[in-house]
Amino acid sequence: MSVEAARELPKLPSLVPLRDELPYRLRQQSLLGEFGRNAMQTRDFQQILQRATELCAQGLLARYAKVLEYLPDTNRLMVRAGVGWAPDTVDTVSLPADIGSPAGYAYQTGESVISNHLDAETRFRVPPLLAQHGIKRAINVLIEHGGEGAAFFGVLEVDSPEPGQFDAADADFLTGFAGLLGIAIERQQADARLQAALEYQALLTREMSHRVKNSLTTVVGLLRVQARGAPSEEVKSALEDASARVATIAQVHDHLWHGTRVGFIDLADFINELCKKLDGTTNGHVLNCHADPMLLSADHAIPLGLLIHELVTNAVKYAYPGNNGTIDISAREVDGRLCVEVSDQGIGLPDGFDIDRPSGSLGFRVITGLVRQLHGVLAVTSNDPKGTCFRLDLPILHKADE
């Protein structure tokens, strides 16, 4: 080959720096992947910010890194997470957001800022936080997703007190982190808006249940007033039965109003409270109540409460003619289904009684209708040695963990 031809060949870069550069860049890509997985697996926003600063510092072999959030009211950048700084730095120290500081310039212009000689920098003034820690070089990139009331969230910055060089590839690495942070910020803000909407909906639902309960209580009062002035015992009894049924529905809404989970009531509390109210209408009969603790939806609680009320009322009226007796009420989970029993030790049902053909009894027509509404099965058996047991078996469709 001639000397002239050799001179025309392009100059090849040295292979020695490449052997050092390749592991460095591969490490950065690995850290980006690690952060992406971490950001997807946690909803803890502060943890995400903190982890970003730790991995960015590792990726650029620096001792300091921080996430700065822009505060539009003060036009400053607040430290929200960081590594290497004093413990009282986060959420306390803020930097000016004007173009006179490296972070402010990155925020205002959207351009990455690399300053490898802060002590000789003529473009910016050195913020006191950096000067206090002897920072010699800094690199800043914009976190683009907007926070509430701000065009963009803030700035991701890595700082080092050691001499060296940040370069454009390092800025690209930080920009990748900033992009992932932007996605995490957007998700966190969407979660916050959704949570606020859910809490508002829960408030409205509880308020509605409270008002429905009050309205139904008013209806109960009106029915009782009418019952006292009824022209006959038959009308009076019908009005009292109607008021008791409405009171049971009102009781469900009262539990919904006070409940810890919107739309659900605790079965044990509800049954025990229902028994206390029924106890005042039993004319000396004794009620024994037991219920397993579980959450039950309002759609099931209302017909179930009415059903128990009808069965207890029926036992009070007919099980012990001329005497007082005991009525047992239980509600428990058996093999994934809800088993409700109302039993007595009274005279038993008349011969030929058929629960599926309740003749002219309004109470039993109500009972069979409620059983169908609950998609359950009602069985009637004789107790030993005497009395009657009504057993309701129905699916548990709305448990707390579903």
C-alpha cells in the first residue's frame, strides 16, 4: 500500500477506551431496566423517587443525586428525594427555578444541562446547596410530565465533587430515567384522582343511606300513628306489621351509613341488632341469636333481614299459643354457603302445611318471595322433641374478598 493511500484511510478510534466504555453503558441500561420494573411494581411514589436517585447516582458513578419538583407558587424547585445529601435536605431545601441556575435552566428551557467545571462556570451561578457540598460538576434533565398547576414536574439532577466528565450519553441515560419517572408521576396523580373520586362517591353513598334511613323512619312513625287510630284490630295488626317491615329496611340503611365498607354490612352486628329490636315486640318470648362475622351486600341484607323478621313474627304469633317460649336465630357459613335458621319448641305447623303453597297467609307469601329473591332454598322441618325449624340455604355472592 502506498503512503498516499494509507493517509486517506479513516483514523480508527482506540480500542482501549471502548473496553472501559462498554461495561459502563451496559450497566446504565441494566439500571434503567431495574428501575422500570421497580416503578411498575410499587405504588409508593416517594419510594419510586428515592430509588430513581439511587440508581442514577450508581449509573453515573456519582455520590449525589436528587429529584426536584417545581413549585409554581414560589417559582422554586424543591428537593423531593435524594442520595448523598444531609437528612434534612428532602422537602426542606429548594433552589431557584430561573435560568440563572443549572436546574432552573433545564426546567425553563427543557434542554439537558451538563456542567463539568462549576467553579469556572459563566452561564450559571452555583446554588448554595452545591457549593456547600463541594460539587464540581452537575448534569440536569427535565422531568416532563406536569405536576398539578405546573407545565412540567421538575428536574432530575446528578452531582459529583470529583473531577471528571459527564457527556451526552450520560444525559441520554438520565433522560430515560426522567421519562420513566414521568410515567410514574402520571400514574400516581391518576391514582390520587381516582381515590378522591371513590372517597367522594363513598361519602355520597353514605349520605344517601343516611337520608333514606331517616325517610323510612318517618314512614315507620306515620304507620304507627295510623295503627293506634285503626278502626279494627285487623287493620291495626296490618299497619303494625307494615311498620315493622319498613323499620327493618331502615335498619339496613342505618348499618350502611355507619359501615366501614360502602354497600356492605357486617352480618353478625346486623343480626344481633335486629334481634334486639325484635325482642321488644315478642310479648315475653326469648330470642337467642348467633351469627358468624362476615360482610354482606345491601342487596342481600335487606331481603334477609325482612325474611328473618317474618319468620320470627310468625313464631311469636303461632308457635306458643297462650304461652311464652324460646325462638333461636342463627346465621353461619357452611361449606361456602350461608345457612340461616329460625326455630322454636312450640306446637309445630298444622297438618298439611306446604311452604310452597302458603294459602292465604301474607306473611308466608312474603317469605317465599324473599327466598326467591335471594336465590335460596327454604326447608321446614320438625324439631326434636317438638317445634319447627325454618332453614334457609343461600349462596354467599358478595363476600368481602370478592
